Amino acid sequence: MAYHIEGVPEVVNGVDLKRYMVRWYEIASFPSFFQPANGVNTRATYTLNSDGTVHVLNETWNDGKRNSIEGTAYEADPNRDEAKLKVKFIVPPFFPIILVLGNYWILYLDPYYHYALIGEPTM
């Protein structure tokens, strides 16, 4: 089944970031250059930093080997109450070090914070 959204997707408002700071497991995703193909048990662990940013740990396993990347997420516009975050990863061991900046939009979040739909305007 495929979905197509016209225009820019709407995001959730009023997300309680403290409640969102848990380990999330990926059910499905689009391919990305920084995530190995055919990864299993893919997950993201979010921890709230003292400055209000979010520590991001993304992990996946491929052929029994753990692959991970760490980064920082922050509100795209702190003056708005919408779930639009920017996430920044520094991708080693490439030289020069590559900075990857992306969008992390929460398009749906159930009331109990058990599942979420994440996207961005370019998907």
C-alpha cells in the first residue's frame, strides 16, 4: 500500500519531549545512505540533555554486526509548538568529517506515546 500526501505534511503539536525520551523500534523506513541495507532490530534511543537538546543513538544490526551513529536533535523553531526537529549527525570515520543535518518531523503520535510516524517534507 502506498500513500501520497499533497503539499507539506502536518505535524503533531504539543509533544511532551520528556515522555518521548525512550527507545523506539523501527517498523519500516525508506532507504538512507547512513543506514546499512537489510538492517534488523533497528532502533533509536533518545535522551534529553540538560540544555533541552536530545541525544540520539541510532542502532541497527547487519550480519550480526552492530552499526550505530550518534547525534543531537533540537527544535527547528523553539517559538512554535510543533513537532519539527532538526537532527545533526557527525559521520566518522570519513575524513574530512561529514556533518549530516536532517529533518525529524513527528507526523503522528498516539496518546500513550507507544507509536509514532516520522517523516519530513522531502520524503
